[in-house]
Amino acid sequence: MKLFSVFVMLLIGDGFYIGEATHSEASIQFSLNFFRAAYSLNPTRNCVLSPITIQHTLAMLHHAAKRKETSQMHRLLRIPDSSDSYFERNEPFSNDLNNDALEMITKVFHSQVELNPNLLPVLQAEYSVDVQVSDFSRPEQVVDSVNRWASRFTNGLVGDVFNGNGFSDDANLMIINTLTFNASWEHPFSPRSLLKDDFYFLNGVRKVDTMRSYKGFRYCEIDDIRAVELAYERNSDLSMLIIKSDSQPLDTVIERFDMEMYRTINERLYHDRFKLVIPKFTISTGIGAKRILKAMGLSDVFGKDTFDVFVGFSSRLANIYQAVRIDIDENGTRAAAGTYSEKSMRVGTDFKYAIDGPFMFVIRKDTTKDIVFIGHYSSYVE
């Protein structure tokens, strides 16, 4: 499997649960809310997102937000009004980043105006952000630098993540966040198992390449919703959940997939041995996240001077872009180190489960349950 995310935040010059929560709970809730909001805006297009990278970058920016906007960002990101920083609460997740399987890198491109001296140490010390001065009077050079940097740190998987169409004449800062994920299955699918099968897309039935395996998987059923977990290599601490219903449409499944459902699935998953059939698929997604975040309640940060990023004047958040690509096949690439705990297995029931219709999927950390990527596969694309 190969998967990457690139997140671009552009600044220019000129309601959810509130309360104490662990970082993982806050991160999971943000990811679920963001995914549902994105799905509601375009439900027929295949989609894969990495809300955690958007949350991570917004958390960096909230250090420079003014009082009113800070309060709104705290509610959205579920950051408590306490002495604990986002970085400290994020540490269990961050400690496992930047290995062979999962790597997050953030870079700030800014104009020659001096950055807020209170912000720069936070970016560098807590978030390990690389900072580069760029000539924003030459937007084509800035865009080229951003795209070349993103391509290099995603191993060429992404080309032009930012085409410059949203680049404003008074832009003075861009925050770029890349998250790459390369991992192989714990039980790779044999190439000999690849067959063409019918898949019941929203826009018709098509023959697609499918993979099959008769191995031990973790599985559960909750009412009419099925969930199956595919583990990545034992030391990767990563897994993929595939969630679908045989009787309800995908939009109902996504609406029902809230924090409570996610917890229930994690509690009820058990090891079983059965024949699993899933499609090979590729999804590429490019989104402007401004509409999504506004739908989630983050409106004050757009359209006015909100952030004290620079010395001498304020900035506003112009737009947010994310590009994500996922390739699911029988092998994938090598995964990296982490932790693994053996789990019990029930006696095999010897049944077949074919994923042959629209489904949603989650790629997450096993130990913390943080959602790294979330998406759905539902429409046929030539």
C-alpha cells in the first residue's frame, strides 16, 4: 500500500463537544466530523482524507490566533484551556511518526517580513517545522518551490499539489504539511488470488480486480453493519478497517459511524478465520477545506485579520488545500517498527465475506486508535 497526504494552508495579510478529552478522543472526533462534513458536500465522489494533518496544522496556527478566534479553534479542535499544549497531548501519536511506515513533515514558506518572535520558537521546538523565506512578490516561484518540496517529501507520489489558482496577490505565508504512509499487509494477498469480480458501484455494476485471502482477520457485526480489520505488518501498529452494510446505503453507514459506533467496533472485534474478498483500488482526492471547516463551525478565521503571525500587522486565513492519494493492492511496501500485542482468536466459522459494494474505510493507529486516513469507495471512475 502507498498513501500520501499533502496539506496547504495559505494566509494573507490585511460547534462541537466542549470539554476535557484525551488527544486521541479529540483527534478521532475531529476526523469523524470532518469526514462527514466533506461527504455531505460531495457524496458521489470517491474520497480519501487525512483530517489529522489539518487538525495538526490548525493547532500550530492557533498559537497566533486572537482571543475570539482562539476560543473558536479550541472548541473545534477540542483543545482544553489548560497548561497542557497540543503538542504534549499529541505526544503518544507524534512519537510514532517519522519512521519507515508513517512520516509527517511540515514546512512554512513566508515573506521577508519578520515572523512573530513568540510563534517561531513554538513552531520549531514543538512541531519541528522547517521555515523558509520566499519572495511572495513572485507567486509562480513560491508555487514552484511548494510543489517541488511536496514532491520530494512524498517520494514523487504527488506532483503539483498547489496550482496557484487560489494564490492571492497579498499572500505572505504558506504552511505545507505532508503525511506519507507505506505499509504492507501482515498477510499479503497472493497474486494468484487476483480475479475479476462484479462490484456494485453507485453508478452501475463493473468488473474490478479483486483480492482474496483465507486468513485470520478481526471482524464484527453491529446490527446490519459489518466491520473487518486488515492488519499491517506486525510491528507497524497500523491497521485498516473496512465498514459496510449489506442492506443500508453508504450514506446511512457514514451517518451512523460516530464516536460511539467506532468505540463499539473496537470493543467487539474478534479474530476469526474466513475467506475475504476485497477490491484493488486507487483514489486521488484534492479538496479545498475552507467550505468544510466553515460547515463545521470554523468561520471567524476566514475573511478578516485574525492571526498575529508577523511583526507589525495581522493576517487572515485565505484557504486550505489537501491532496491525498491511496493505492490498495495485494502487497504494498514495507512497514516500520512499533508495538504489537497478540490477541485471542475464536474457532474459525469458515464463511465468505465479499466486499462487493460501496464501503468506507479507516486507517488508524492500533494503540491509540487515532484515525490517520478515512475515506469511501463507491463510484466507478474510468
